[in-house]
Amino acid sequence: MNLDAQLYLNLIKGGTARLAQNRQEINNLNVFPIPDGDTGDNMYMTIEAGTHATGNTLSEMAAAVSQGMLLGARGNSGVILSRIFAGMGKAFQGLRQADSKQFNAAMKAAVDEAYHAVSQPVEGTILTVLREGVTAAEGSASIEEFFDLWIAGMDLSLQHTPDLLDVLKKAGVVDSGGAGLLCIAEGMRAALHGDVNNVIPSEASVSPTAPKVDFNAFTEDSELEFGYCTEFLLRLQRSKVDLDTFDESVIHDWLETQGDSLVFFRDGSIIKVHVHTKDPGAVLTKCRQWGEFLTIKVENMTLQHHENHMDERFKRTRKALGIVTVASGAGLSASFKDMGADAVIEGGQTMNPPVDRFLEAFDEVGADTILVFPNNSNIILTAQQAAQLYDKAQIVVIPTRTLGEGYYAMANLDAELPLEELTEVLTQAAASVTTGSVSKAIRDTAEARTGEYIGFSGKDVLCCCPERKDTVLALAAKLEAGNADIVMLLQGADASAQEAQELQAELQKAYPLSEVILLDGGQPVYDYILVLC
């Protein structure tokens, strides 16, 4: 059996459907016993974005699948998953279909691409499961045999991930990313054997409800001020252009005359366009001279402007330095805005923003240089991938791993410094912060019982108490809060103002030489976050 375009798409759909069935189980494989496991959601929304691909040849289909996943990638696991299929897409380039030898080569390319996407690959993760699975299937005489050996190899590798990562062994779980990839592979194998009657739920079923649009913001008497946010994927057509010699700059240069905030890049025969224009009809009509549309989205920006109350995002003048940060919770988002953030992307532990949301934010800011504060270790790769795609500004990602690191780094921002020096100052500021978090345990572990509160920093559980206040005080002691000049207490969405004020007073009494600052962050998942500076 050879692999052609339709079969490849069936494999993607089969993998997506199987992952959807096991998505919550993958989420539950989080290292900490708190409701922050979102690997299943991230991987699902990434691969689901590839199921809408079209193409006549395997090469075209694989490229479209890769492009879809690239723009839909969320979290570290999602970014790595998108690169797995990007590696396959590159190996399939120019092929109408692939035999077993070519499929073997494509899977090796997938391993290389996935490892290349991570600056410091960690064994015992999805990378190990993928690599060892592919090694086990190396030299398979058929694609069917490859899948059988690949899945068996990954299953064995997955069971050994706790032996490679102490944090997994301590939590009593296997690697969630590897488990998600195994689910996808099993679904792909089912599709390979003809089981394509799988239902793929919409992304809306696993993502937050989209904000409602206030249509009263644009009435019968309104005037179009901001134009239309127009986005589309254009597939270049051989009947209209010579793909081998076509210079896409002719489209780019024309679009620049039709609006602003242009984001434009080409991936094979697909062109991604985002432009703010007052005449989207003219744009769409003109672009059909070169190809046909795969997706189209046109939105009245007056509604966006009214809904988000972000007057700065549509200014036509570019400034020298812009700031994009990620935050969860109304209080923290407002604080970041007060500190100078031009765009605050909603996201965090339970919902990692995708690559295209970063691209939109970069475009909204409209600066020559944009600093990005991911504020979550699981979002750094996504931000870096978005930075590589964006060519309208210089993007610098400050690798802030927590909200505390991001907050303190921004407090040290001096826009007058040269960029290289500023980057170093911000990175060092983030690294100097100690962050601790308190959340309720949702399952029994060696450290805690269900319903108790755990205090942790990084990957280390430091304390556990039945009462939330006691856990915060115990965590502060473990972190030696008395050595910090500033102790910030970020109040979560589930914590009361009275309790937070009582904690502030008790912390100030316990550590009189430190300044204890209370901020209503409104963050989900974490009842309290301690930031020691």
C-alpha cells in the first residue's frame, strides 16, 4: 500500500478523532495534582487545525496539513507536534504518493525536525517516545508494518519515561505528550486499515467560549473608521501562475497599497495574508488572479475596537518599541497594561495561546521592535515559533516562565537602553525572581490528599496543608521570604479579598524587613502566587 493525499488526510483525521476520545486522560497526566493539565487540549487543537487541509498530491496535502498545524499550534506539546508533521511534509515534497521506503525516510525527518524545534531537548518526553518508536520501526517493508512497530516501540518507550524524568516518577505518571502522540498514532493506524468513521469534535468544544460581539457598536449611522481585518489562505494555482518561477512579492507589493498591518508569508504553494483594509472585496477579487482561497475571514474592526477597548492597536503610526505579554486573570492583565504592555494575550496553564494569536498581537502593536513575555514555560516555544514567522518587526522573546518573572521583568524595563543591553537586563531580572504557587490537589499523591492545598515552586512540591492560608504561610517560609526585599502576593480568582488582606498582614508581621504587596490578580488555577524579588 502506498500513501496518497486522501489516505494521508484520513490518517490525520483518524489520529485527531482518537486523541479527542482520550483528550481528558492526556490532560490528567499532569505532573502536579491540580487542574492545570492541558496537554491533551493543546495537542488536539493543533492536529485538528490540520484536518481542514486540501491537496491533489501527497506533497500538497502534507504541506497544507503542516501549515494548518503550524498556525494552530498551542503549548510546547502542540509546537513539537506541528514540527513532527512539518518534517514529514518536507520529506514528501514533490511526491504524488509515497512507498514504504519513502515513508520511513519521512518519519526520520519528523524526528529530526521535532528535535530541532527544541533548543534544549529533554529525554523522557514526547521527543524520546517519537524517536525510539521510529527507531523500532526502521526498515519496515510496508507502511502497515511500520505503524505496528512504531506504535509498539512508542508504547514501550512511554512506559519508561518515568525512568528518565524524576518528576514523572515522583508524580506516578508517564509523559503526557508522549501519551498524546501514541493516541494519535493508534488513530492513524485505524484509519490506515479503513476505519475512517470517526467523529472529530469542533475546536470550540475544548476552547473557551468566544467573546460575544456587540453589534450595536456599528449602527445604521456609523462610519467605517478602522476598516476590515481580512485574513485568508490562498492556494496558488498552476492554471494561473507558474509555481516554479512565480515571485509572490507581486502580491505582497500590491497588498501594501490596499491597507496596512500586513502579515504575509508563503509556504510552498500556500500564501498566508492578514491585512487591514477598507475594501476587502477588492483584495479578494484581485488575489483570485493568482489562486483560489482555502480559508477566508473578514471582520469589521470597529466591533473589535469597541469590544476590546484597545484604542492603541489600530493606530497607523509605528513606534520604536512594543510589548506583548501573556496573562490570565483580569487583575494581572490590567496590571500589565498599566506597566506598559501594548497587547495582553489571554492564556496560561489551562489554555495556551496558539501561534496565530501571537502573530495577531504583533500586528496589533505595530512597533519596529517587540518584546514578548510568555510568562509560562509551556508558552515560550510557541512565542519563539511565532517570532520566527513574523517579518514585519524584530521580535525578542524574554523567556519568562511564570507570571511573577514577567511582572518583575517588566518592572525593570528601561526603554532608553540599547536593545541588547535591555534584553540582558530583563532576562537577568526574570531569573532573579523566585515564584511559588498554591493550588488545591485534585487527586491523591505521595505529598497530598484530594482537597488539600499544596505549595510548590517550579517542579518541587514544598508543603501541603488542609487550609489554604496555612499553605501560603508555610510556602513563604520554605522559600525564605524574609530574604526578599519585596514579597508580592497575587490573589487568585477563588480567594476572597478578606482572606488575602489577612494573609498580607500576617506575612508583613512575619517578615518585617520585606515589603509585602497585595495584588488582586484574578488568576485561575492558582489560589495564590508568591513572587519574591
